Amino acid sequence: MTDIAVNSLANARPPRSQWLDFWEQFRTHRGALFGMTFFLFVLLIVFVGPYLWTLDGQYIDIRARNQGPSLAHPFGTDQLGRDTLSRLMAGGQVSLAVGITAMALSLLLGTLIGVMAGYFKRLDGLLMRLTDLFLALPLLPLLLVIIMLFRDTLRTAFGPETGIFILMVFVIGITSWMQTARIVRGDVLAIKEREFVLASRSIGTPSRRMITRHILPNVLSPIMVSATLGIANAIITESALSFLGLGFPSDFPTWGRLLFDSTDYLQQYPERVLWPGLAISLTVLSVNYVGDGLRDALDPRIRGR
Amino acid sequence: MRLTKILLGAVAAMAMSSAAQAERGADGQVNIIYWQAPSTMNPYLSGGTKELEAASLVLEPLARYDQDGNMVPFLAEDVPTVANGGVSADLTTITWKLKEGLKWADGSAVTAADAVFTWKYCSHPEGGCAQSEKYNDVTGVEAVDDRTIKVTFGVSKPFPYGPFVGAQAPLIQAAQFANCLGAKAPECTDANFGPIGTGPFAVTDFRPNDVISLEANSNYRDPAKPAFAKVTFKGGGDAAAAGRSVLETGEFDYAWNLQLAPDVLANMQAAGKGTVVSSFGTLVERIMINMTNPDPALGDERATAKHAHPFLSDMAVRKALSMAVDRKLLVEIGYGDAGRPTCNVLPAPEIYKSSANDACLVQDIESAKKLLDDAGWVAGGDGVRAKDGKRLSILFQSSTNAVRQDFQALIKQWWSDIGVETELRNIDASVFFGGDPASPDTFQKFFADVEMYANNFDGTDPESYMANWECKQAPRPETQWQGNNMPRYCNADYDALVAEMAKTGDLNERARLAKAMNDKLMQEYIILPLVDRGRVSAHSNTLGGVVLNTWDSELWNAADWHRVKSQ
């Protein structure tokens, strides 16, 4: 700390913020930097790409089916003559949107419940039994029931695609927060007993401030890791649901659906499985690296080493 | 030059003589592969196709169906009808006459008593006979003399060809199965694994769920047949492996039921060792149109006859939907040689096939648009047609299956070309066809505007199939949502035709009625048939005489199979 103080005084630079420190540390993790660049690149292609490559991914041009890469279709076409590049971009929008939103929801729930259970002793038993209950629930039948009960209502309220999007995000979010909650609770239990917590409690820090200022920053690393895994998990759950016919309509492209649709043609047109497969795995990998870097950068004990 | 001619002549002469002097067992061995393995050779103890087909090499009925669904006499001299006096005028008895000099494979004579025994075997109260519906309503089977069999029914039977006809109801030997009646039937392992039959082959070794070895039946009624001395009938594996073993490697001569994508099969066939053959039965992929309103706001009265559909009850809309579909393209994409476009929900047998609806084979987007224009459906700003505030927006459901989803996507595009908006939904097949009244997603509940699936009927007689669209067959809450009339079609004229067919015995008259019913459904566009789906098998290029048959066992004419001599 003295170092920084001296530097800033000597060079008359503005005082260094915590976030700048964090960025300095993050920058040293090359994998994370590379992962982030790639993830931003994917986001750019998927969300800006359709404005440059204007073919409609749902338009069927039956005479152009099963084509290999060409100028008109750089990634070829599928069995109905739909342009694979457009479908990948459209599918990426849905998959990433579902993945990120569902991850955010499950993270919010998981962290909230984990911190509450770990910090407040009275809530612990109740919240952890609730977590056990959710863990014990057979996931697929639960999803079936939820979708069956609410599909028609949401469909009339928001239209088929938005309705299903809300349902999917909700369903994936509320069925995947349990692991996060358990990990967070464990960490909170350990940190709660540390001296610095005792110290700040002794000067009268209220629980709200204690959690946000002292506990949360210290449990950020497991949260970050489960967040990155969560995106991957959400993308995969969404594909599985689409495959069972419970997700988006079958002609609505998502990465998972593109992958499932292509498996039949694995022998003849292996590239069709390759593109969505690569997109899913590289995205998940890059997000994992980002998570890794974030964890290092956010952990004050590692920072500066 | 002359030498070549002489040689050619000699070869030709040899070829002719070999054809003329065909003798039993001259062509050695034939290898058959079924990717589902038979577990018994007794068709009365198994409902499975694989067992029926394996058994058909050994056991024979009085008459079989040929590839067109016509009956041909096998053990009987001819097929009894009302016209030739074989069937009584009140349609309650049928009298069959056995061919002369028939022998079982062990050399003993085939008599009418064997038929009487077969009926007793299958109708025994303690024995679970898998084919008992073939003997429905039979009150007695009587051996009038050694060669004459008289079957009596308790009710008037317009179609009396259940007992002893087809692969499901062959004759078994009374002497061999005498101690195997009722509960003891499954215990007679030797008899069940090696039944003595009248067919072209006899079992020498049976390994359940694996391999069956057979040899030519030395007492077969045609002394020149079968051409093969030995048959190896291998079971197990999967369709792709079976296809490969015939088409690509040539290890086997015949592979059954190859449910594979058309381009996969075409790739295999390109290896040049074998040929893919297909034959068509009654399986039709169709779109059902909901005549009732599936709006969830209607609660318990949803999709019931109380509320007509807001726009699909307009025939112009249904007709336009049909005209916009290119059935030929659907076949090309989804089924290849295993399908053909059809405009009839009753596509076969030949005598029941109507030709009145063939106009639907040609896609006509422009006329469909005009039809909708004339009916007052005008396109709005978003391109979707509407009239009186009702938009042509359709929810289209089907079961989860790659081909079906491709079909849905294509049809959606055609319909959007004529200004109809479509939302697709696919449902897991076990739920969709599950029939669970608690699930909203079954094909009976039909909580959608249109739905697509395939269906067919057993055997060759369409009476009960056509009765599916009777008014009272509509699934509704009072029937626990069971029933076969998915479109909830209700027409008194149609019901009258159904009632008339139930009491008509004459085959031609029955055909006229069935066609009339089919035409009624087609011309009111209640059902939009898409593809007539066939059965696909493959045989080696050196195996001759294969005639694929969907009405009976595929091995029905194994006696005529022979080796094609290479040039």
C-alpha cells in the first residue's frame, strides 16, 4: 500500500482504485484475457453479424440443400437449404441470451440463499432443507410439469417465442441454483468465524454491511466459477429441452438444436455438427477462462503476486 | 466370329436347360438377416413380426395375401366366396377345401382335422394365443371330410377371411402339438422351436434370439422347389448393420425392414452388391385438421364439438392449405424410395384406392391464394390473412422426429407463402401417442389447429379403419379423450356409409363404399394425406424371385427364391 501511495504522490497520478488493481491483476492472466477477447468476439458476431450477413436463417431454399461451403453460403446449407451461417448467428443469440440470463438468475438465487443460510443461523436449517428438497427433485419430470402448466398462459401473454424464453430462463434458473447455494454457504460459514469479521462486528458493523463489504467479496471466487459453469449448463439444458420438444419451436434455431438436428448427418456432413459443437465448446471454454482470471483477480490474497 | 456365336449359343442353351430342369436344393444356401431376432417359431405364441416372418418359412395358412393384397390359395384349392358357394348367403359359414396329397414335412398327410386342432389350440381358454382375434366370433370348426374344413361364425361376417388366412394364422400339426393345449403351450419347447410344417423349409436347429438353420422340406408339394437346400436365418443387430451386410459387404442375401434415411441407403446401394426394394401398404403420413376450437380460454369445452373452429371450419381455408403443399418434394426429402405422394387416406389395397383426388399431387400456390382472396381472407400489414378479426394463425403439432420436423418447417414456409402464419410444436412421441387423458399434449386431445402423424390398419379390410371418422369416435371428455376421430368430423352421410359397409358382404360393393368414404374425407379436406410410406428391404443382386409383400410375411414366396447365375 505504501508503494502505491508513494507512486501516486511522485507522479501526481490520480489515486488507484480497487477496480484498477483488479484489472492490473486480470491482465496478467493470459488465458483470461484471451478468453474474454474471444467471448466478446462471439458476442459481436452473434449480435452484430446478422446486420451484415442478412440471409434469413429460417428461409428454406430447397434447391440449395446439403451444399458445402461456397461464397453464397460460407458454412454451407442444411438438409432443407437453410444457410448455416445465419442459423449459427441466430442460434447463438438465443443460446447466449438463455445461457447468460438463466445463469444470472440461478446465481442470484444461489448466492442469496447460500449467504442467508451461512450467515443467519436461524435460517440455515430451513434454507438448506429447501436446497436438499430441490436437489432431490427429479429434474426432468419437474420441468415437464412446469412447462405443461404454464406454457399456454405464457404463450398467450407474450407470444410463442418470448413466452418460451421467459419460461426457459425461469425453469433453468430455478433448477440450477442449489450447487451454488451449498458452496457459498460453506464458504460463508468458514469466513464468518475469521478474525476480521469478528473485528468488524466488534466495532458495530450491521449485518447488511458485513455481508456486502466483508463476506461477499471473499466468496466471489466460488461464485464466479459456478457462474461460468452455469452458462455452459444452461446452454446444454436448453438443448436437451429443445430435443424433447419442450423448448423453442423446432424451426427456431439454437445451438443445441442445430447440434441435435445435425447428428443424423454425422457421417455424410460432419461439418454440420462441427460448427455448432465448436461454437458451444469454445464459448464455454472462453467463459471458463474468464472465470478463472476473475477469481484470481478478485482474490486479494493472490493479487499482486 | 462363328466361334463366339457357337459359344454364346452354348451358354444360352445351358442357361435355358438350367431353368427348365430346376430342381430342389440346386442353388445351395441362402442367408437372411433380420435385425430383430426371433425368439420362437410358433406364431401363435408371439405377436412380433419377426417371429411371424421366420415361422412363415415353415408354416403355411390356407391362403395368403399377395403383394397387391389379393388372396391367393396356398394349402386350399381356391378362395371361397359367396359367388362360388364357399361362403353361405347369410355370411355365417365359410368352407375351405385342401389341395390333394398335401404332406407335412415328416411325411404324414395334412387333413381337415389339423385345421380343427389349430382352432382349438388358439381358442383354448387357458392359453394366451397371440392371434386369437383372427378367430374372433368363430363358434365351430368342423372337418366335413378329410379335405373339407367348415368354419361357422356366431354372427354374420362380411369379411370371413380371418381364420387360417395370412401369416398370423397358419395350420399347425395336430400330432405334434396334441399335448400342448392351453397353459401347456409355452412348455412344448421342441414343438415351438421346430414346428413341423408344410412350407418350403424345415427347421434343423433353432437358437432363440440368434440363428435359425433350415433345410429344404423334402415333402414340399412342388417337387422342383425350393431352389435352396439350406437357409441361415440370422437375427439381431441394427438396421444400418443389416443394410450394410447385404448392400456393401454381400455377406447376406436378404435384409428386412431397413428404416434408414434415403441418402444413407443410397450410399450403401452405391457399393453395387445389392438392391433396395420397397413395397407399399396402408401407412399414410397425414395432417389432421381440427374442426373444433382448441382455444385454452374455453376451459373444459376446449377442442370439443361445442365450439367450431374459428377459421378451419371454412372449407376454402382447408383446401388452400392442402393446395399449398408440395407432396412430391416431401417424399424426396423424407423418404426417398420408401415413400410416394398420395391424395388418399386409404391408399391400398388396389381395389379400395380412389383416383378421384389426384389433383392434390400438384402444388398450386397461386390458386390457393386466389381461393383465399375469393373467400374474403385478405392479407394484413404483416402478410397474414384475416377476416372479421380472425387471423389465419395456426399451431401445428407433431411428434419429435427429424423427418417430421423437416416436414413441419417446409410446410410452414409454403403456408406463409399463401398468407397463413404457422407456429410449430413438437412433442415427445411417447407423450404424443401415449393417450394419457391427464396430458394436454396427446394426439387425441389435439389442443392445436393441425397435427401430423402416420397411421395404418391391420390386414386388408378397411371397414374398421374407415369407421374411425364416425361422429361418435371423436375424442371428448365423456370418452376420457379416447377415440380415433381426431378431426372431430361429424357428418350424418358419412355415418350412414359406415353403417352400410358393416352389413355388406360383396367385395366390390364394399370397395365402392370405402372409396366413397375416402373421397368424402378428401374432398372436404378434413384430412390432408401427404406420403404413402412403404416398407423397405434389401436383397443381394444374386438373389432372384424376391417379391416384397406388406400384406403378409415378406418371406411369403421363399419357395420361389433362387440364385441368379452371374454372366
